[in-house]
Amino acid sequence: MTQVATQAPPFQGRLLQRRRPIEYGDDVEMWQKRMDERGWEITVDGKYGPQSEAKCKAFQQEKGLPATGVVDKETWEKTWTAPITRP
């Protein structure tokens, strides 16, 4: 199991969210990779589509955040720092 980081990498300043055309980038891939490392079973492809949005909402609900499906600064930070609750 991956150890919990004490600090998240810097937030890139853009909200990661489902859009048309699909939003993609290194920041999306970094977030997906961290979610997958923490047991959220997400495809790491750098594209913020329906699967990323659904995983984000579930994560936000579990961590007591507003379940918007948008990776904002608080969600980004919690992705690295919140306790791991998935096996």
C-alpha cells in the first residue's frame, strides 16, 4: 500500500471537470494516478471523462466534501493527504 503523503503537489490552478470536448492533461493524469494508487481503481489516461467524474464524486462524498465531481483545490489536496480508507 502507498504511504499517505503529508503534502500534495501544488494545485495547478485549473478545475478538473467533465467538459466537451473532454478535458485532458498532465494534471488530470497525476490526479488519476494518485486516486488509483489509493485504491479507487480508475483508468489513468489523462482524460477527465465520466469515470473520473464518478470517482471524484464518490471520493468527495467519502471525505465529507461537496460532491460536485470537480477536482478543486480542496479535493486535490485531500487526494494526497486524506486517510486511505480503501483496501
